[in-house]
Amino acid sequence: MNAVLDPIAALGRAVLGLVRQSGALAMFALEALSHLVRPPFYWRIFLSTLIETGFFSLPVVALTALFSGAVIALQSYVGFGQYHVQSAIAGIVVLAVTRELGPVLAGLMVAGRVGAAMSAQIGTMRVTDQIDALTTLSTNPMKYLVTPRLLAGTIALPCLVVVADVLGVLGGFTVSVAKLGFSPSTYITATLESLKTIDVVVGLVKAAVFGFLIALLGCYHGYNSRGGAEGVGSATTAAVVGASILLLLFDYLLTDLFFSQ
């Protein structure tokens, strides 16, 4: 009998743990957001996080977008060649980059780089009692550590996605013209005809949501880390994995919301 009930009990505990964790994460986010409308706001933390998230993530996001656009063009040419519709490559590249690959790849790169850094930094402060020291000094740790980072992440990632979109399309253009023999003017014309304002807007909305989620998961796991250096490492891993999963989940939900009709 136990052989039958034990897996069910384990599944039930896992579901309850997920629900409890989701509720705690939602309460954490609401508390952090509530401090946006109450002074003071720590501009120095906000600006330093904005620079760290946006400017210093630019090289890895740029390279990822450039080569992703190039690969899409190359693979589309091979695939569509079977149906003699290679002329659709420009439209495929610009739609794939602006709707999906720009926000998703930029988000995953930032999650691995910035989300991990946020979790490690705040987690180290937690296990070394620096967060308790902030409370002793009458400084709200949520307001000081979390709120500026959430706002910075929400603003920085859309800026990165604009760059990723441009470079992704440029990568597809370069491969199509230099390797596949497309006319530059024809490719540019097809790109502009395929590009719609809604595609760019939805990509930027996704980026803002992704940036918020990455900062939220990084701050949440760091803020609640326990157990010294090992706990900080576990929190960092949980932040990156959790942010990546939520990013892909919300990518589907937002795509379904805007493009399912």
C-alpha cells in the first residue's frame, strides 16, 4: 500500500510546496512594488544596477542576437529552398527576431549574468548579517535592496532588446547578402514590408516583463538564502533556473495573448 501512496504523497508535497513558493514570491513582489510610491528612492542603487544590467550585458546580448539572426537566415534558406520560397527569408528573420528571439535570448543571457549576480550579492549580505544591520540602522532592506533592482531590470532589458533586434536583423541581412546572394535593396524592402509596429511593441512588452521577473527571482532567492556559502550557491542556482523557466512560460502566455486571435 505504501508503494502506491508514497508517490502520491510526494507529488502532493511538491504541489503544495510550489503553491507556497508562488504565494511567497507574489507577496515579495507586492511588498517591493509598494515601496515605489513611498520616498525615499535609492537612486544610486537604481543607476548602478541599470548600468550593470544594461551596459555591461550589451556585448553578450549583441553577439547572441547577431549570430542567431545569421543562423535563422541560413536555416530558413535551406528549409524554404525545398519549396522554392526563399524570398520569405527576410520576413521570417525580422518576425522571429522581434517577436521571439530578441526578447527571449536577451532575457536568458541577462538571467544567467545579472540574475545570478543579484542573488549572490544579496545572499551574501543575508548570510553575513548585513541585511539585519540595515534594519538596525532604520533602513528598510526591501526598499533599499530590492525595489531599485526591480525597476532597473524592467527598464534595462527593453533597451537591450532594441539592440538585439537591430543586430539580429543585421545578422540575417549579412548572411543573406554575402553568402546567399540576395540583393541588399530587395532584402531591405522585404524586411520593411514584413515588419509591423505591433511586433516591436510586443517584443518590448515581453522584455519589460522578463526584466522584472529576472530581477524578482534574483532578489527573492538571495534575500531568503540561508546556510552560509552553500546556501548562497543554491540560491544563485535557483534564481537562474527559476528565472529561465518563468521567462519561457511568460513568453508563451504573452504570445498567446497578443497573437492567438
